Amino acid sequence: MPDVQLRKTVFSLEEVFHEGGPAPDKPLYRASALAIISNPFAGRYEPEITGFMEDLKPLGLEMAQKLIDMLGGPDIIEGYGKGSLVGEAGELEHGALWHAPGGYAMRQLLGQANAIVPSSKKVGGVGARLDVPITHINASYVRSHFDSMEVGSNDAPRAGELAFALVMTTGPRVHSRSGGLEAWDIKGEDGLR
């Protein structure tokens, strides 16, 4: 498979101090990483593309570690998500190649992360934005952690590029009060509850 040709990375850190109600005891931190790479399959149909996932693993680990460092360590991470923006000369399936390298990188570095990593993907032009879904790292049904974070870059993805995203958060939405399973009630048996 071809080597990963990285053009640039974009990192973002949000500190949410309040959402209109009382300020929480501590702010919510949300961080995103976006890697813009050449799409080795752009402009043509390639029947066998799964081998490229192996080439993407080091990129996933590097991005996940940077997010963990930005947020202050693995012990405070509670939410995560991933996504892909595919340039116009690519196909949606090229974005799907990020599922394993991106998701498993975060789960590996966080240690205790049982829930599937939610994902979104789309084909878009330069400047396209992507809402990356976020759920709790150990139980997908924890409603307080259902969230999303918008990612993108003003000059990507170009037609022959892919933009791969990872997102992590340190807690639930500020002022979450929509009911459902709470983080302190997680049983940890199946990654759902």
C-alpha cells in the first residue's frame, strides 16, 4: 500500500465555562485533531483498499496521543468520536478506512474504553465542515455525553485529499438534564450500558 502523505494537521481545544445557566464546578474541555493527507485512491476505482488501514495506524496513534496530552491525560477523558471528510475526487468508502485506525487508536491509548467510537463521514469540497458525533467512552447509551464537535479546515480537503478527525471530551454537555443512563450508573458489561 502507499505511504501516508501528510500535508498538515489542525488541532483545536475548547473550554466551555457555561451554557447560559450556572457555571459548572469545572469547565468542559473538548479537543479535536484533523489530519489532511493525500488520498492514494482519488480519481479512480480501486477494488482493494483495506490494506491502507494498516498504514494509517501510526497516524491514529499520534493524533490520539496529542488529544490526550491537550486534555490533561487519559484519566479525565469521558467522550470520543471520529470522522472523515473525503475530497471530491474520492469516494465515501475511502473515508471509511479511518474506522479501525482512528477508533482503535483512541481505545488503545485510553486503556479502559469499552464503547464503540461513533463516526461520521462525507464527501465535500475545500472548506467543508463535519460534525463529529461524541458518546461516552464506556457506555454508548449515556445520554448526557451525546454531543458533536464541528471540524474542518479552510483549505481542505482538496479534490485528491482525505481529512481524518478524532475528537475527545472531558465530560458531559454542560447543564445536561435530559434523563437516561447516567455515567455513574454504567455497568460496563457490553459498551452500551
